[in-house]
Amino acid sequence: LARLAAVVENSMDFIGVATLEGKSIFLNSAGRNLVALGAVSCEGLDILQFVHPDDRAAHDSQTIPQLMLDGKWHGEVRFRNFQTDEGVPVSLSAFFIREPRSNRPIGIAAIGRDIRELKRAEAELVRAKEAAEAANRAKGEFLANVSHEIRTPLNGVMGMTDLVLETALDAEQRECLQVVKQSAGGLLSVINDILDFSKMEAGRLDVDSNDFHLREVVESTAKSLALRADQKGLEILCDIASNVPE
């Protein structure tokens, strides 16, 4: 009995014993610290006094009837801090103490664990999740706004290019303007993809299988880079083997 008492008293978990009528008989050191009972005797206290006032009605109407019906109960309850009346969340298991030979209930035991740190960690995770979601929404809104802002002047560039192409131009000028138009069209396509950013994030981006002219794509890409290469004293040459499929 002395060894068992030492184990119970030095446990980090709340351990309490009460009569079948719900009157407290024993509370270990961890339990007394949890509810800030101090030097006040717990003997004879109604077990509902350990429950936070806001939760007593539910505890009285649900927890105790289930304990009486099943002989055990496990769940979360808020204990009352006797000094501050603060609610302390506890993960609690309650069960009957039974007489060994007859198996008749002779008392109620409760073992509980302070879960304030767990609750704080859960709240921090929720806040972090909400902050991440808000940042993600802000990113999407920023990309959409920037895309719209870029699209406006780009449409002007494409419109003016089309107008110039309708005028009298020599072959070199027309080719340069065609490169401008193709590059602007490619940029517009990228911007439209950014505007569909929400679809990408939701995994609903569809890939279309369409025919295209490989030589035209490669040659137009090379042309769009030719001016920058020339400014660095380089020359880009595009040579596609004749056996490459169109």
C-alpha cells in the first residue's frame, strides 16, 4: 500500500477518488496543483465543484449518466482553478472502483492530464494555417492584378504592331515586326495562364494535345533571341535536320 501510494502521489497526472455519491475522498499532488486547491481539504467536496461552472450542466447531464450506465467514461472536460476560476482543459478518464469478489461498484476513480499546452499548440497550428492560406490568397490576387496590368499595354503593343504591318514595309522590317507580334502573343498566352493560377493550384490544369509546326516554333524562338545575341557579338543559327518530322 505504501508503494502504491507513492506511485499515485508522485504521478504527473491528476488522480482522484470519490464515493458513488460523488463526494471527493482523495486527490493526489498533481491534481491539487492542477486545480490550485492549496491547503484546502478536498475531502467531502462534490466532484462537480472541480468542473468549471460553464461546463457543469453538460457534465451533470451527460458525463455522469454515461459513467453510471457503462461504468466508465473518457473525454475532455474543463476543471476549475479554485483560485482564479480559470478553466483548465483536461483529458479525463473516469471509471468505477469495484469490490474484488462481488464486482460491486464501491467508488469512482478519475485519471486526467492537463492539455493546456496541447491546446495552445493546436491553436498555433490553426493560426499558422490561416496565415499561410491568407498569404496564398494574397499571392494569387497579386499575380492576377499584375497580369491584368501587363495585359493592357501588351494589347497596345500588339494592336500597334498589326497597324504597322498593314503599311508599306520592306522585307526586313516586316520580318522584325512579325517577331514582335509572335513574342507579344507568346507573352499574352503566359499571362492568360497566370490568370488561371487558381486552376493550377487546384490541380485542374488541362493539357491539350494539338498539332503544331515544329520548325516554325523553333525558328520563331531563335528569332526572338537573335537581337540580344547580336548585341553580345554572337550569332544564333537554327538548323533543323531534314528528317525531323514537321
